[in-house]
Amino acid sequence: MSHRNALAFHQLTLSFIARGAPLDQLLDRIAVGFSQAYPERMAAIFLFDGQAQRMRVGAAPRLAPAHVAQIEALEVTQADTPYFWSRFVALAGQHDTAVLEMLPLRSFAGDVAGILVVCASTDLPELPEVERADYRLAVGAAVSMAMLAVERSLVPQRTPLQAEPAGVADQRMALAIEGSGTGIWDRNAVTGEMYYSRGWKAILGYEDWELSSHIEDAYQRIHPDDLAYVQETIRQHFEARSDTYQVEHRIRCRDGSYKWISSRGKVVARDAQGNALRMMGTTTDITELKRLTAKLEKSSRLLADLTSEFPGMAFQYRVPPGERGYFTYVSEGARETYGLCPQQLLDDPSAMESFVYPDDLALFRAARDAILAGAAHWRLEFRVMVPGMALRWLRGHARPRRLEDGTVLWHGFISDISESKAIELELQEFALTDYLTQLPNRRYFMQRLQEEHGRSQRDINGRAAVLMCDLDHFKRINDTHGHAVGDRVLQHFAGVLRTQLRKGDTVGRLGGEEFAVILAGADMDAAAEFAVRLQRCFASQPLIHEGKLLEVTLSIGIALMQGKSIGQDQVLRASDDALYRAKERGRNRVEIAPSLY
């Protein structure tokens, strides 16, 4: 498993833990994931049952069943003693297996909740030196995730949790995933105990065993100027006055220097009174980002020189606490994007709104209001009408950064995507259009039929007529005059059919010489009248080929779709059956299907 794949695997596993997935599924995922990364090694997890004084298998996907049964039969008074370990190793030897790792899984209280073991065949060669560091990281990650999974499974047993509103689990999953490749922490809000992942400790330059788990020690590492802000933010989140916990502050490293970090988290368990029980989150080293920001603020002229060469408008948008936002930087690309000079937008940010296409204005304003309300990102595609320019598509994208005083700073970019949008719309049209007749194809027609059926189901008085049309003896035309002439006949009929449709009707070529029509709101009398009118119109406009008239007749089957009708497929089949009867009874006829309810 590559480093990227391993990180993605760990991120997803952590999200499962945060969402309270069943313990057996979590442990099996951890064991299987480790064995996939190191196929010659077998990971297994056993849980300690102190009352029964036995080890119970949590996950042992590659150990022999007989081996597992012997382990579960061992009498175990304590799971972290040399005596137990020696017996465990001896059992493994009976199955030609060597125990490479045996690591205890401890709860927040310090009790041994189980063990994680890594086994292999006795003749397995040692790992090369270059792979050992990654191997140790993989073992540590497996142990950390197993401990989190075991401890997470104990929370519902200790105290009933307050039901969470819809969407909180998804928000917690997103928080657990975001930044989890750098550092993860887990806080017991009752005891103050902290769990830090190996990656979290590495941010500060510590080895895995060097940091205590006490919250008081954690506060001592925070820069004195930032401590009150961090504690107040935590307090507000514990009191449910904020949806999430998010801070940026300085923290002291092992060598005494300070780093800037961004910590994000969320209370994942509360008791019946709403008191916080457990909080999980991630920490990211943003020191370099802070340094880069400072350099950018001192080099605004360089930024202007760079962005002026880009085909689009780069901008910085500032939203102070409690105030409306304003631009602090706009690149020269504003001229080609909006037909405005940068200073016009700096003076009046709302000026850009006057050029937004009316149909997109509501969406544009909603996105703007979401920014002012603190949205996590802005991404929007919209149209603009600038005097002297054609209607164009723009795409805007920006992300926020919160400053120490609460100001939100947005850096974003708006680019012209008219060309790619035109291609996209053209491809969509090609996907839904019959190339020969330029009528909608079967795919589009079936979508509209489904929509019309749904509308009729919602409206007790809703109805529509479905007509199946087929050109009589069309094969004879192809055989006598060739397929090119046959294509002309199809195109000719498509043109005649278009002239008879109302604005709300739908037509489609289903294949060959078969066409279908949906007459929205029509009853059977109106549908029959339309069918007869279409036959007459088609007969009165024959196609001329080599000076001769090509007389082609038309058979039509009609079915009525109403609120009580069965599915749209059955309605289409009924109209097709009616068409078949028209063919059987001499062609150039209109037949009506029996009622479908």
C-alpha cells in the first residue's frame, strides 16, 4: 500500500470511528488493511474480557481457526504480563508462526482493553532497512486506530448520549478527514485526558512516548498570548455555543521554538444534560502558510504584476466582523471579465452585480450572502452581460482564512469559461439529439416521459396522451430506393411532425422509422384529433424523388396516461400495442389502447 493509499485508508477508518461504526467491523478493517500493506505479515486484534479472564477475538482474518480457538481458551488474569505473552508465543510456535509484535491496547483510564499482534511464518526474512521506518509507522497507526475504536465503543455503555440532529454525523466525518494526515487528537472532556496520534506529536518534534496525556500540560505548550483565546473557544464549543471548534495559534515545540498550528474539532458525545463527554479533531502545521501570507502582504506589487498576466480576475475580499465585505485587491483581469477597471470594484464591490444575467442573479446573491454568513468556500458558475460583449459564462472560486481579529480574508479567482461551457452544452445536446432527424432521441424522450408520469401522479387531474407513430412499409423504401432516400423520408416526416406540435409537447425518435409523441394535458379525443391531423398533413406533403412522389402512410397507436395509470413503461407499451393493431388492421390507421386503470 502506497503512502497516499495508506493515508486515505487511515482517514476513512478514522471517519468510521468518529461516526460510531460497529467495533467488529472497525477492528476487522484495521487488521485487513495492515495485512494488505504487508502481505507476509498477519495482524490480529484480541479483546480482554476481565470478568471471564479470557481473550476474545476482535479480528484475526488470517490466523488459523484452531490457533484462534486455543488463544481464546487461555486463562488470562492480566493481559500485559510476561507470563501471558510467553504462553501466547508458545501457542504461535505450535502453528509454525512467529510473533513479531505484541502491543497492548489501553483505554483512557490506563486499563488494558486488548492486544494487537503481528505474526508471520517462522522463516520470514527481516524487512530491509529502508522499509523499517514505514513499517513502524504502520504498526503505530494500527495500534492508535484500534485503541480509538475500542474506547469509542465504550462511550454508549458508560452514559446515554443525547440524540444528534441530522447532518451532525456527516459534519463530524468531514472534520475527522480534513487534515488527518498531519495530526489527530482525542479529548476525554470528563477526565481531561488527551490522546495524540504519532503524526500530531511529530509536528512538535516529539517521539511517540514523550508527551503526557494531561490537558494541563497541553495548555502550557500554547503561547501565553494565545492561551485565553484558545480556552475561550473551547469553552464556547463545550457549551454548544458553536457548531465546531476551530483555532489558529502558536504552540511550543520540543526544542523551545514556536509553530503556528490550525486545530479543528467537534464534540462527538454529550450526556443527557448536554455536557460534553468527548471531543475529536485534527491539527495542521500552518507555520509556512503564515510566513507565506506575511510575504504576500509585503509584496502586493509583485502579486499585481503576476496576476495581470493571467486570463481572469484574481481578487482578495475582506469581511471584518459584523461588517459587509469589500475588495482589497483586484487584478487587471477585471477589465476583460467585467469590463470594469480594478478601482471601480475597489470603490464599489456591488458594481459587478449589475452585469450578472437576470436568470442567474438570485443564485449569485445567495452565494454572496453565504460568504457574508461565513461559508467555508465560494464556488459558482454564472453568466454576465457586459455592454459590447456577448453573453459569457464565468466561474468563481475562493476560500477563506480567518485572521486573529476575526476578520475573514478571501483569496479567489474568476475566469471566463464560455468556450468550455459551450462545448459542455453542445455535448449535452448531442447526447440527447438524434443526429439524422435532429429530433430528441430515445434517451431524452424517456426522461420526459418519466417526468410527465410523475406530474400526473402528483396531480389528480393530470393527464397526457402518448402516441407511437410508425411509417408504413418503410423497409420497402430502403430496398427500392436505397437508404439515402430512406433517410430523407425520415427527415421529411420529422419536419412535418414538428409543425404540428405545441410548445409543451414532446417528440422523440425511438429508433428506425418509429417516433413517439407526448401531448401534455391532452385527453383521448384531443389525441385522436391530433393523430388524424398529422396523418393528413403528412399525406398532403409527399416527398418528391427523381420527379416522382414517394407516397408514405402513417400508423399511430394512442394510450392515455392519468393519475391512476401504472408506470410510464406500461403506458408506452400500451401505445405500442395499439400501433401494432393499427398495422395488423391494414395500416394508415389510428388505434386507441384500452384504459390503463
